[in-house]
Amino acid sequence: MRNLITDVRGVMVGNAEDAVAATGVTVALFERPSIASAAVLGGAPGTRDTALLEPGMTVEHVDGIVLSGGSIWGLSAADGALSWLAREGRGFPIAGYRVPIVPQAILFDLANGGDKPFARGEGEAPYRALAEAASAAAAAEFALGSVGAGFGATTANLKGGLGSASARAATGQVVGALVAVNAVGTATIGDSPHFWAAPYEQGAEFGGRGWPATIAPEDLSLRFKGGPGANTTIALVATDAVLTKAQAKRMALCAHDGLARSLRPVHAPLDGDVVFAAATGHSGAPSDAYALTELCATAADVLARAVARAVYSATALPFPSAKPAWRDRFGS
């Protein structure tokens, strides 16, 4: 186990960044078309092709999931993943063509200090090219922190980033999470180095600090990054289990609990918090509703851990007034 979403058999992940613009793209590719759904609980999402993931819709399988910075401009990233997959002969056949299915979610990273002339109407946005590069780079091993979709991400008090974690559920199946943390609030408790996700930490994967001795009333006060607007946390949870589309939808909904356990606040009116869920089907189906519940609970736990790992692994951007990284504030 690598403690990455790629511990789920059939999943690979690639990242690409534009350091000048301080933004990036993460692409998760599936070895074979996989069942997927999504749950959108933020009040202001930016997504592409998420409607087709609803259980009542015709399309059952997807070829990949794209997470991107860039706000609305970032939605062009899916075009790059589509182009790369088409060249690889991926997608469902129709009328002599192959049509890849690659849903996407974006986060807002326009105000992080990077130079983004495309947001002023000058030149083309880089996201299509970044997604092609991320797709070509997809592998079992990938970096965390200030990479990919997490390159320009921030939280209210610290640099955000890209995180991942995995676990084997009590059912024996593997569940993993991938998340770009660009939260309106905080992943840490007050001004301390302690993460809200501390009870779920495995080993010292995000510092091993545990809970603080006490949690003061002021630690529960909400902290906002310039108001509940320029934010969004976007994620994918995946399992090697065999799930129906409706079961994947339930997993996506349950996985949002992981955001609630690791970030304060979440799902704000002007956030676009989105969780995708996918099942690669390489192991057996859950035997009953209790087994499915084990998978869903594990998805929430690994997503909480992935959020903390994203912030723990991040490095600060080299711009004036950039958010400090966790390690800048608190050491290793």
C-alpha cells in the first residue's frame, strides 16, 4: 500500500502545473471504463458532465476524472484529457469514433498571486495543455502538496494542496481518496498545528501531532479566506469493489463526511465542494448494505486523511503575501 488512491487497482494519477500562473491540473485515469457518480454539496460548483453521473442517466462508465484550478477557465482541461484519451483509442464506440467520458470539477485559484492573463481576456488559458501533460504523466506514483490541481490552492490560514490516502476496508476491498484542498476555512484547529482530521490519522502521515490538549471556544470560531467565495474543495474517492451507479452515488455522498471531519467550515453557499466516486470492479461486490456501509465509511475516513495530507505536504507559493505552508509554521 502506497497510501495513495492508486492503491485501488485500475487507477492512475498525473499532475501538471503552470508555475507562473500558479495553477494546475490533476487527471485520474481508469485502466478500463469504470462506474462513477458524484455528489455536489457546495453552493456554487463549477463542473462539467456531472449530470450524466446521476443514477438515472444512461452513461454508466467513465474513462477518467479531471480536477483543475482556474475557476471557469479551468473547465477547458477536460478537452485536453479527452484529446489524449482519444489518441489512445479510449472511449465508447459510436459512428466510427471513440468518445471518452471525463467529468470534471474546478476550484477558484485566481487570487493567489500568479499571473493569469487569460482571466483578463489576454491569450489562451493553459488548462487544455496541462491536462494533456497530466494524462501522459499518469502513473501509480505521484507527488502530493503544491502540485497539479493543488498547486495554487489555499485555505484560510495555510497553503492548500493536493492530498491522497488509502485504506483496506473491513470487507477486504481497497478505498482511496484524491483531493485538491482550496477551502474557505481551515484544516487546522485555531492557530495550532493540530489537524481537524487528527482522530483518523494513520501513523504520522500528517505530522503525528494528534489532538490539542484542549479546544478553546475561539478555536471553533469560523475563519474565512476573504469571505465564503473564492474557494472549493474537489475530490475523488475510488474503490476496487464492484458497485452499481446508485451505490457509487451513495459513496460520494458519504465521502463528503470526510470533508466535514477535516475542514471547518465546508459546503458554504459560495463554495463548489464536489466529490466524485468511482468503482473499478477488480474485487467482489459488497455482500449487503452493511458491507456497502463499511466501504462508504472508509471513503469518508480516507478523504479526511487526504485533506490533512494535502495541507501537510504543501509548499508556499513564491509571491508577496502568499499563505505560509504548514511546515513553514510548524516544522516537519
